[in-house]
Amino acid sequence: MANDWADFLNPDVVRTRLLRTGLFLVAHEMLLSAIKDRTHDFYSNTWTAVDGWKFSAEYREKVLSLDPKSKNDPFRASIVWLRQIEAIDEQDEATIRELTEERNRLAHELRNVLGGTIEHDFEGLFSKLVHLVAKIDRWWIVNVEIATDPNLAGKEFDEDGVTPGSLMLLQVLNQVALGNDEDAWELYHAFASARVDLNL
């Protein structure tokens, strides 16, 4: 009990737990977006300033109808759709469930996570999150964005060499929030210097 209080009052311990939990929650939101929002946008055909993109009847028919619980849930339905088009596999689907359960646990038990009474395997789970976000976003880039770009038609490229912006963002966030302070400041100063050079 005394050790728990010592950890809870230790700024370095609490700060690290808070940063790790926050980074995990941000990464999970990016996973949700890669799964749900990209699928929604793919089947959207009208846009208004008030409502943004509006999905088509085809989205309801080809995606929402796939919800295993028959409740037209966009997240569950989009996972099934991504499986059908082989953007993800069975193991990926199981990992998505695992990560979502952990996200829910962290969000509802944040006080206990910060207090150290609930353990969280950040290293193992965060790497799975990053892998899935990159895999799904890479699929969209390769099979939709590049495939429909007339300037890139017929060109050969290494799919594994495609680095989604989401992957770069997560890597930078991880480095800045949890990495070595010296490296994080070096990254900041490089950015600030480039900004001055470009007059931004």
C-alpha cells in the first residue's frame, strides 16, 4: 500500500502512466478512423457544409448490413467489410477486439491505471495498435488512392515502402511524449529551424 502511494505521488511515474494511457487512447481513435471513417467516406457521394459527407444507399447495403448484431453499427460492419475485401485477416480482427476491450477498460478505469492498481501492457499493445493502423491505412492508400490516381497508373512500387501519415504521426507522438528528452527536443529544433528557413 505504501508503495502504491509512493508511485501515485511520484511525478515521473504518474506522468508516464498518463502519457502512455493518453497515447494509447489517441492511437485507438486513429484505428477507429482507419476502419470506420475511411469506409464511410469511400461510400459517400454527396457533401454539404452542414453535414459533411453523406453516405450512399450502397453503403447501407454493402457495409452496414454486415453488422453481425444486425444493428447497422458502422464499426462492427466495417470490420466485416474489411475482412471480405481481405484488407485485414482473422488475426487482425481478433486483435482489434483485444485492443478495443483494452481501450474501454482504460477509459473506464483511468483512476486505477494512474494509481497503479490496474496494469497495462503499453509496449505490447501499442505496437499492435500502430501495426494495425498502418496496415489498414496502407491498404487504402495502395488500393484506392494510388490505384485511382492517373498519374501513378502502371507504375511499380514497393507496397511495404508506403508509409501512411498516421504511422508517422504515431511515431512522432511516441518519440515526443515518451522518448528520450534530448531526441524529442532535437526533433522540435529541426522542425523549428526548417520552419524559419521556409518562412512559415
